[in-house]
Amino acid sequence: MGKVKGKPGPLARRPDNSAFKQQRLPAWSPMLTANTVLPFFYFMALMCLLLGVWLLLTVQNTQEMKLDYTEAETCNKCFEMRKNVSNANKPCTCTVNFRIDKPFKGDVFFYYGLRNFHQNLRRYMDSRDDGQTVGRKKNLKDPSSYCEPFLKDPSGRPIAPCGAVANSIFNDSFVLWYHHPNGKGEVPLMREGLTWYTDKYIKFRNPTTDNLTLAEVFEGTAPPPYWQKPVYKLDPSNPMNNGFINDDFIVWMREAAFPNFKKLYGILFRNDNPFTKGLPAGNYSIDITYNFPVQYFRGRKEVVLTTVTWFGGQNHFLPIAYLITSSLILLTAVVLTVVWWKFGKDGKNMKE
């Protein structure tokens, strides 16, 4: 029966007499009974428990060592020196010793870490010019106003790279030593290949050189106020790792979401003995060029040595979350089972 045409009133606006418009399409409405719901709850509790245990065992297979060097050993004198801004350009080095009791097997990653450094502040995150770091010559000499107050130096030259993010780059450097019975040897670290592919080749690029050197391309620009050298001299040992495509610079420019974070500094180069299988147990030391001040934001600095699995580094959040979820589901299932057994089984003890 279709619409009644030619007649005013409600009948004229009645929907067509079709299965779709009259809601007569085939449908499936599950009947939620104890026999179907309770097994599902127990099954989900078991699945979350197994996943939680599996992820927990995976995380525990990773090895991690954190070393806070802010005021450790001889770094204390550097910590005190950096309290005075007038000493910012004075070099200071220190050494921290530590021991690895259990070998780190496989690939070993070397991170630096900061605590209480809020890279996630909106004004801080906005203080950059992505057009400049992607290699646009117009932005190189005329950066975005978002970079204020790190837009131009006192003489009026544009700063490259501009902004607070670039200006605050972490500039401590490290040399890791292994102490073996015959003396000590430097632990080889790969200092390239630390970035995401999209960062290295898409988001960060140097301006086109047009047969000019990188120094000539950046002529007329100034380094950020807190930098000790210009962006085209960040890596004197490798000319291909300078400018906006420098790995350390790109790693720093990817802001962290939390105030306590770590960023990749290097990866163990496992080509020579005794590091072919990882870091052997023994005594180690780190020579640190101590540049980055942390007193002004009450921060701490640390180095992190860690191995990784398919799950990533040592992070217990997800395994614990699965185990807690499993416990809550199991508790709910038990309560529902008791209620059903006492009041609902076979329809007994149920009031109409």
C-alpha cells in the first residue's frame, strides 16, 4: 500500500508500505542469558590474562640501565659551573663510571634523557618554522613570526633554525668506554640512521645549494643564541650530516609528549669484538661534554642503555593494564555467577 495521494492529513504523509520504511527487514536480536554472557566474560578474562602475562614476559626480556649524571662524580663541578650564565661558552668535561653485571645481548640503544623538561607546552611547540626546516629559501631569510623572540639576532640577521625548540637543543655529547683487562677501548656507536625516514627525507631538508657550499647557502643567517656553532657545522666528521638534515637536530625537533623523556643518541655498532653479540658484562665509563644546563627548570639528565624487542623498550604499562582488566572482568564474572546461581538459576527465587 503506497501513499494516499490527494487526501490531506496524516495519511498523505505516511511512509511507503515497504519493508525498509516500515522496519520489517530481517533482524537478529540476541537473547542475553546467563548461559551466553557468563562464558563470554570468563573467556575475555582468560584472553586478557594470557596477553598480559605474554607481554610482561616480553618486557622482562629487555635489559635497561639508567644512569643519572646530573651531579654524579666529577660532573658535579660542571653542574655548578653551568649555574652561571657567563660560563655558558666555557667547556667542561666529566667522567662517570658504572658497571654492567649482566651482558646486554643483541642491539643496544644509547639514549639521553631529561626530566622535568616540558617540550609539550603549546607556545614552545609553536615556536618553529617548518617552512624553513623543509628547505624553502624564502623562509630561510624571512622566518615565521612564530619564532619570536628567536627570530633575528641583535644585528638583524635571521636565525636559522629559528624558534625556541631549535634554540634549546640538547648539546651534551658522550664517549662510551669499555674497561677490559688490557686497558680500555671506545665502544663504537652509530651516530646516523637515528631518525624516521619521513623526517630525514621529507620534513627536514637543506635549501638547494645550486653548486654552492652549505656555508654559502646559510650566509647571512645567524645560529640560535644558545648554539656554540652554526647549523652547517653540526657534524664536522660527516659533511652529509649537516644543516637541517643533521640526525641529532631532527631527533630533538620531534617534541616529547611528557616532561620526562629520552631521545636516541646512538646505536651499538656490532662489527668488532667484543661487541658482536652486544655489550659484555664489565666496567664502563662515559666521558661527557657537559653543556646543557638543567638548574633553571629543576631538571635532571641521564643516559639510558637498553635493548629492545618487537614490543619496543621496557614499558610495563600495557602488560599491567591487561592484567588489571583481566582481574576486573573475572571479578565481574564471579559476581554475576553468584547472583545467577542464587537468584536466577532455573527461574527459582525470582519474583514476578
